[in-house]
Amino acid sequence: ILIYASLMMEDLPPDDPKRGDLARIVQEAGRCKEIVKSLLEFARLSEPKMEAVDINRSIAEGLFFLENQALFHNIKIVKNLDPHLPLALGNASQLKQVFMNIIVNAAEAMHGSGTLTISTSYLPEKKKILIAFTDTGEGIPEENLSRIFDPFFTTKEVGKGTGLGLSTAYGIIESHGSKIDVKSKVGEGTTFSFELAIYEEKMEPVPSGETERGGKGISSSPFILTTNSALL
């Protein structure tokens, strides 16, 4: 649909009234593409490889892809990253996806203007790494706190966002044996934080397959499984 609609637009003169309809088709088809992509990522059944992950580096790589986007031009990013952080046990690509999803969510909550503070620290008594993202956005109303990780839940206007970014992050972090903690105050901002186990040379890898998602997951939905099978 995207290709044919785009080609048709190229064949029409600039003042043709049909161009407006085709532009809407391209826009909505693109949005559907992003939704399906998010669904497939959320419902992926393959078991990720758990390995040693440099958390600070993964955060830096995620920021590299995002910082030049228009949404981030007026956002100050403060990085309080522990330079002596041990390696974490996890899947690097999935964790990078979590970081990027939370960072984008924070930028949108600040409407492209504010301060995002990213912190990492080692908790020796737990042998875990603490990762936190704090924004100065509008905050989350108390009645929405219990729903923000639900698939498709969003407070954004129609056409913006899929409602799957935080759900995907939730599922990934839970599959890493942890959970995302959220603290928020309306008008002041929000902090998302979670802990990850450190990588130890002789430790047994943590099982990384499908996990129960406390009512947040949708990977067993017939629609998702059918879509996944058909597109793959």
C-alpha cells in the first residue's frame, strides 16, 4: 500500500485533489506498519541469548540513535553513569530497546523540552545494577499508574504512539527476572527504575524464554500468533 500510494502521488500533478487522499493513505499505512512491527516485537517467541552486557555502553548507543531527532533538540540529558559498573546478565539488543522506549516516552512526556536524568549504580549487597530514568515531564495521574504497562494503553492523541512501548519494556525486563518501578508526581515528572543481575563468569544463565507477564502480555493472543505466523 505504501509503495503504490507513493508511486501514484509521484504521477499526479501538485494541484491534483487526489494527492491529499493519497497522502492520508501513506500516513495511515505507515502508522499501521509501525503498529504491526511493535506487535511482532512484543509477541516474539524466540529465546534471546543471555550474555554479559555493558549497560553504560548500551545506554550510550541508544542515545546516539535518538539525540539528533527533533523531539530531543530542547531536552537536556544528564548522565550519571557509574564508570565502575560491572557487566549485567541480559540480552544487549533487548535491553537497548527498553532504554530507547523509556527515553522516548520521557521525551514525549516533556513535550520536547525539559531535563532527562539517566543514572546507573551498583548495589553490592544485592549483586545487582540499578538503572533509573527521571524526567521533568507532566507526570502520570495516580489513576493511570496501574495501567501504563497495559498493551495499547496510551494518553496520547489519536495517531500518535502505539501504546506498546512501555508494554514491550515491561515484558523484556520481566523476562530478565526483574520489574520496572514507577514513581510519578503530576506537574513534576516521573522516574522509571529497575534492577538487573550482574554477570558472573561461572553463573548459570537465567532462563530467558516466555514468561508470565502479570496480565500485561499478549503473546498468547490468537490474533497475535496468527499475525506473527502469517508475516513470518
